[in-house]
Amino acid sequence: MTTIGLIGSGNIGSTVARLAVAAGHDVVLSNSRGPQTLEELVAELGPKARAATPAEAAAAGDIVVVTVPLHAYSAIPAGPVAGKVLIDTNNYYPERDGVIAELEDGSTTTGELVQRHFAGASVVKALNNIWFEHLRTLARPSGAPDRSALPIAGDDTAAKKAVAGFLDGIGYDTVDIGPLAENRRTQRDTPVYVAPYGAYGVPVGTPAGAQAVRDLVAAA
């Protein structure tokens, strides 16, 4: 089993951690406030989890998950992530992140901004289009008829294979939508964003299979 290093342990990060531990992975959690603020979550997760600094989580992870507000990614040291597979879950919300001209004019995407900062890593955009409660409730074993799928985008084939394997282990099929630039098709307010998995605010989600996800991505 791989070790998952989490930079950011909020709603998505903590949900990924719970699913990863349930699947047998070790997890190393971090946030901007310090390891001591994660003691309760680590205690809940048990012996396969520990808290650390972001740099330590990055160094420990075979796969590193960066799940912080978009305005905060550039403050994360890039060095410890070099050579790693990095899952980027970020979305752009101007009211929270401030206006980012490159995203407003469509000349780049959130995934490409993250890849630019973490130039030595292989960035795969994933887990950005599903509400954390649906991520928790829709996980299903491989082969289940009501299994949901999540889109992934990236420029490194091996990195996408590693991410697909991890997502399979925590309960999801994947739909490879192509290079990292194609993550524009899964961002906020696109057809595949949140709604296919059920109503926001209602924790019990609605399964969305691979073909449904392909169709919605194509419609973006």
C-alpha cells in the first residue's frame, strides 16, 4: 500500500484520509496551523495516520494530495514535492481567492497553475468536482453496479495510472479526460461539477457512472 501525504486536511482532505485508511493506506496529514491541531482527527483514524508539517507530509507521501484554497497553494514549498505524483483538488472561487487574471481570461487552468508551481511533480487534477459528503457516501467496492466515476486530467500517463489506482482502492472508477489543460471541463459551474453526484447539502449522493461522466465532460 502507498502512503498518502495530505497538504490540507479540511473537508476534502479529511474525507480522503478516512477513505484511504479504510483502504489500508498510511496517511500523513498536515495543514497550515500545525500538527497539534490535527490530534483529534489522527486519533479517530488510528495507527495508520499521523500528523506532520506540509513539508514532512510531502516527503512521506508516495502520492501527495494538495487540497487547500487556491490562493494558498503558492505558499507551499515546492521542493519536498519534487518527483512525486500530486493530486490537485483545487477550484477557483474569486470571492475567496481573489481575481486571478489568467483564470478569468481562460489562458490557463487551476491545474496548470499548480503544475507551474510544483514544477518537479507530476500533477493530476482529481477530486475537485465532487462535494466531500458525496465523496464519503458514494464510495463503492470495485465492480459494484452503482459505482461512481471521477474525472482525472494530467500530462503524465504513469502519474494518472497511479492516481486511478488509488481512486479505485478508495471506491471510485475514473474517466481520463486527457491532458492537464482539459481540467477546464471539470471546474466550477461545468456540467460535471457537483450536481451529477446528488443535491448539494444532501449527504446521501446519487451514483454517477463512467459513461455519464464522459458525457458531461464532453458537454463542457
